[in-house]
Amino acid sequence: MEAFPSVSNIPFEGSGSTNPLAFKHYNAEEEVEGRTMRDHLRFSVVYWHTFRGSGSDPFGPGTMQRPWDDGTDSLENAKNRVRVAFEFIDKLGAPFYAFHDRDVAPEGASLSESHANLEAVADVLEEEQQRTGVRLLWGTANLFSHPRYMHGAATSCNAEVFGMAAAQVKKAIEVTHRLGGEGYVFWGGREGYQTLWNTDMRREQAHLARFLHMAADYAKEIGFQGQFYIEPKPKEPTKHQYDSDAAACLNFLREHGLKGRFKLNLETNHATLAGHTMQHELDVAGAADALGSIDANTGDLLLGWDTDQFPTDIYLTTQCMLTLMKYGGLTTGGVNFDAKVRRESFDPLDLFYAHIGGMDAFARGLKIAAAIRADGRLESMLRERYSSWDSGLGAEIEQGRHSLGTLEQHMLELGDAAPNASGRQELLENIVNEFL
Ligand code: XLS
Ligand code: NI
Ligand code: NI
């Protein structure tokens, strides 16, 4: 029995269409810069919000109407939900999905029961992947919901909790590997602190590094070559999380010799919680060759928390796509909708509207970014701005052929630096707007 009988495969109808169940811009086969939109964007649906989100908030219970879900934590219900999820992803036409271990399968009364539940559901995931051709973008372990993780997982003060987290991650990597996952994400939900009065920060960070090294070792042992990612987020649920932003993660990875194995999975709403723009986070990661994947969502300017809304702002998606393309585009990563429908949008159809809107917004961002790149004015103004480094003194400094002494000599001869050129910010902003 179908869960969405009134919806068939979402077609591309073009910008003239008013059909709410059609794409206006995302045309999977259409080529942009010699690559299909499907391959540029690598859209992914998240299991946790889309199939486990109840709509509850700190002030009230769930509101979502999900007629296929019996509301229990049974294995049968979990397996049935997988069929529904793949019907949805397949009809939507997204090539990927992502999950946490505990989204897809219930936690058991013991670790071995939890392991068995996950393996049992993975059987169904595998079947459905084969049936539909939908692939796993990345897997992850939920190391933040169970009360045992109240003090953190890899950074817990309790060594046996660290042990449980390790066991859970081992199984999650195995299942991700078995399902052909292209990556594996570490989001440190409670890896941080609520108060420094009870926190040994140096020790906690060393434990986190040990944990990630063990994960890398285990992946190697079983032959899992998928990309590892760290997903920065500064706070929520804790007051401070160690993976607070892209720069902090890169510093941590370098300090602990993990940089080669890990890239970053950047989420828009986490960037804004960190006081950054998504464009900033993408550029920081890209400049360090660590731009891996994105959790595509957006926050609300007037709400200071992780509202995880679907991205519909074309300016934002244009910035995302321009920066991604600047660094060569997505390879193992994807545009993963870590986003949830509003509590008031309880109808199953809203799941389609939300994803279609996000996919169209990113498709427009892609086309606009490609047009800006083809135009070339932005790029040539950038090149021109740094042209003093292309030859003469600038080139000599870049080549390491100067010291403070030789530069003093040079500037004493010249008397002063050449006059500066305008930054042209407003003109650059106007040029971007020409394409929107
Ligand atoms: C929560 C995070 C989480 C990760 C996966 O804020 O975004 O959903 O993406 O654990
Ligand atoms: Ni996320
Ligand atoms: Ni988030």
C-alpha cells in the first residue's frame, strides 16, 4: 500500500508551471558547466526530520499526521517506515538519503539488542536501496538523545559511556559500509560543556581525538573508504560545543593529526548560530581543502536557535553554489536537507512541498552561480584586486625571497606604498544582483 497515493513522481515542468507538485528549476538531466544538475547538487533527504520529526517543541507535543506510523518503537513499525521513506525519496527524485542509527531502528534493552535491531532494519534499507536506486550519502550515530549521554559521549566524564559510544559508532560504521555509504558524519551533539566549573577541557578534547582516531582505524580495518566529516555547531544543546565552527574544527583536526581523513559537513543554521554566514564557513573550509558536504537549511533572523527551516532564499543558495563551485564542486558530499517542516505544516504533502522548494532554490542558485561565472566580471575584479602580487615585489614576497630587512630597503627607496584601489563592494553587489 502506498503512503502517498495522491503523489506520483515529481516531474520537471519549468518556470511557467504552477503545479505545486512539480519542479520549476530542478531538471536532473539538464547540464550546467558540463555536469548534470543531479551530479552538481547530489540532493539528500534526512531520515530524522522527515520520517521521525513529530513536530514537538519545548512548549507542546507533536502535531504531525503520519498515518503509516503506529507511533510505537517496534521493529515492525521501523521496517514499515523504511518502505514509506523510500517511496517518498523515490517519488521526489532525490538520489541520496542520510540517517542516524537510532532514527532508523529502535534502541533495544541492551547493546546487543540495539545492534540486532539496526542490522534487521539495515536489511530493509538495503532492499529498498536496490529497488529504487537511492543511495546512502552518509550515516551517523545518535550519541546525544539517550540519557546516558547527558555529559557527552566521546567527551563524557564517564569512561564506560565513552565505551558505549565507541561500540555504537563501530556498528554504525559497519552498517554505513554495508549500505555503500559515501560518507560518515560526526556531529558532537553534547561534546562540549554546560559549565567550566565541572569540566576538564584539555582531557575531554584529548578523548574526542582518541575517539576519532579509533573510528578512522576501524574504518581502515574493515575497508570503509567513505569520507569522514565533522559537522560544526557552536551550541545547542550544550552551552558550548568544541566543534564550534569551521575554523575551530580545522584547528582541532590539525592539532590531533586527523586532517587528512576528515572534511567538514557545514550546516547553514549552525553557521549563523556561530555568528558567521554560510558563505564564510564554506570559504574557510574550502581554503583548507576540507569542504566536504552541506546540511542545507536556514534559520530565522528573529529566532536565535536551530530552527532548521528549508532553504528558500535564492541569495543564500547562490552564495552556497558559487563557493562550492569555486572549490571544484561536490564530490563525495551532497546538498543534504537537514531541515524540518514547521510544526503547523503537519500534512504529509507538506514534506513534498518543502523538499521541492529547497531543490528548486538550489537549482536556481546553481544556474545563477554558473551565469555569474560565465560572465566573469566578479572573477576578473577579484584577480585585478590582487594583481600587485602577480609580478615584481608581490611575486618575490610570495616566493619567499624577502625579509623585513630587504623590504625596509625597498620601501626606503620608494618612500611610500602605491595608492590603494577602491574595494568596489557596492559595484560587486550590484553585479551579483543582475543575475538574481
Ligand atoms: C543537529 C545536527 C544533526 C546532524 C547529524 O543540529 O544538524 O542533525 O546533522 O547528527
Ligand atoms: Ni546537520
Ligand atoms: Ni542542526
